[in-house]
Amino acid sequence: MRMRTTATVVTAVVCLCALNLSATASARNAPGSPQWCAHHQRSTRPACRPAGGGSSPGVKVTVSPNPIVETGGSDVDGVLFVEVDPVYAEQSVEIVSGLSDRCGQGVTWITDEGMSSGATTVATIDDDGNATVTFLGSSCAAGSVQVTANVEAGTDPTGTATVTIDPPAPMI
């Protein structure tokens, strides 16, 4: 009788352990879990959204040329390059900049989505994870401004770069 009770207890413990392991394995990759969100980066589930703000190391923003030298009537032109993980292909990236504050006659942005003016513009990320934005500023003052690229998808990664505008060099 005692062996039968011991065998029953051992069987019950083994079944409970197996049930616990199976529940843990299925919960680990449940939709909305950290592992699931890591493999479904475009998910809009609230559990996959970032908890706080801040900068993400996944977005690289570069400016060419940098520094930019004013020409003519203090005009500047340059190109912003945004590089991000290709998982964000065909998503929008918003460019926010203080260039319009430095340029008295404004800034014109040229992207794959057309032309715009003002402090912000939007471009589409290509299949390789890149977006290119050309900017033209008129009557700009020398100094530095920050440019921020916000990917409008997934965990909303962000990257920044500094644009430096140098005064025109004297012609001798």
C-alpha cells in the first residue's frame, strides 16, 4: 500500500512538472510577449510599444557635406541620409529640424514624397533601410542645429545628427 501511494505521488509530481514546463514554453512566445515582439517588430500591439521615450541606437543620421558653407546670399544645400534596419522598409521617417529657424527665408525639403517647406518633412524608407532627404535653405545664419529622424513604425526608433553651417570663406 505504501509503495502504491509513493508511486502515485511521484506520478503526480512528474505530471505537474511537465504541465508547468509546457505552460511556460507556450507563454514565452505568446503574442505580445517580449520574444514575440522581437520577431514581430511592425506589430502595433500595446505590449510591443516602448514604455518610455529616448533615443534608439538603431537609426543612423548623417549629413553631407558637414560643415555646410554658405554660398551666394547665405544659401545652403545638403543631403541627409537616414539608415535603419530594413525591417522598417516602406515605412515613413519624419525629419524634424531647427534649420528653418536658422534660415530667414525658409528651408525646402526634397524627398521621394515630393517637395515641402517648414521645420519637418516625411520620407519613405526604401527596401534596404535607407531614406535620402535633400534640403535647400535661403538666407541662413552660421551655427549648428540638430536634425532628428523619427521612424514612424515599430518601436519608433529615433536618431539625430548635428548640421553645422559655416560662413562663406573670403575670396582672395
